[in-house]
Amino acid sequence: MPLYFFHIQDHKALVEDLEGTDLPDEGSAHSEAVGTARTILADSLRAGREPTGHAVLIVDKEGRPIDVVRFADVLPDKVKDDLMRE
């Protein structure tokens, strides 16, 4: 099974995933990144932190970029619409 790494990017730093996760394919890696982004986004909002600009960067074991999941992209459509109106 391929090994994927899920690095967390914010405005100031990159927090690297040093262990990685074995997953069957890139689609599974994307789903894992969406779940990670949602969890971190919820935790940030509960703590009163602004997570805009954050993303989960998916890379393979050779360090090649596979995908990027921006936190803003995992917000429900209604929330995105409300934010755009402000």
C-alpha cells in the first residue's frame, strides 16, 4: 500500500507529518486530508483561532505533492456563502 504524508500549512509554518499513513490510493488520501482539515478547523474555531489560509498538503513517500486540501474548501456551502456576503 502507498504511504502518504499529511503536512499542515498555516500562514507562518509547515508542520510535517513524519510518520505517514498507508492508504490504498490517492482518493483515500484525499478523504483522509478532508477529515483532518475538518477536525483541525473545528478545534481551531472552538479555541477562538482564525484558521483561514491553512491547508493539508498531501505528499507521497518521495516528497512529491499529490494534493492540497484548503480548510476553506471543507466548510459547508452555507457557511461559505455567508462569509462571502460579509
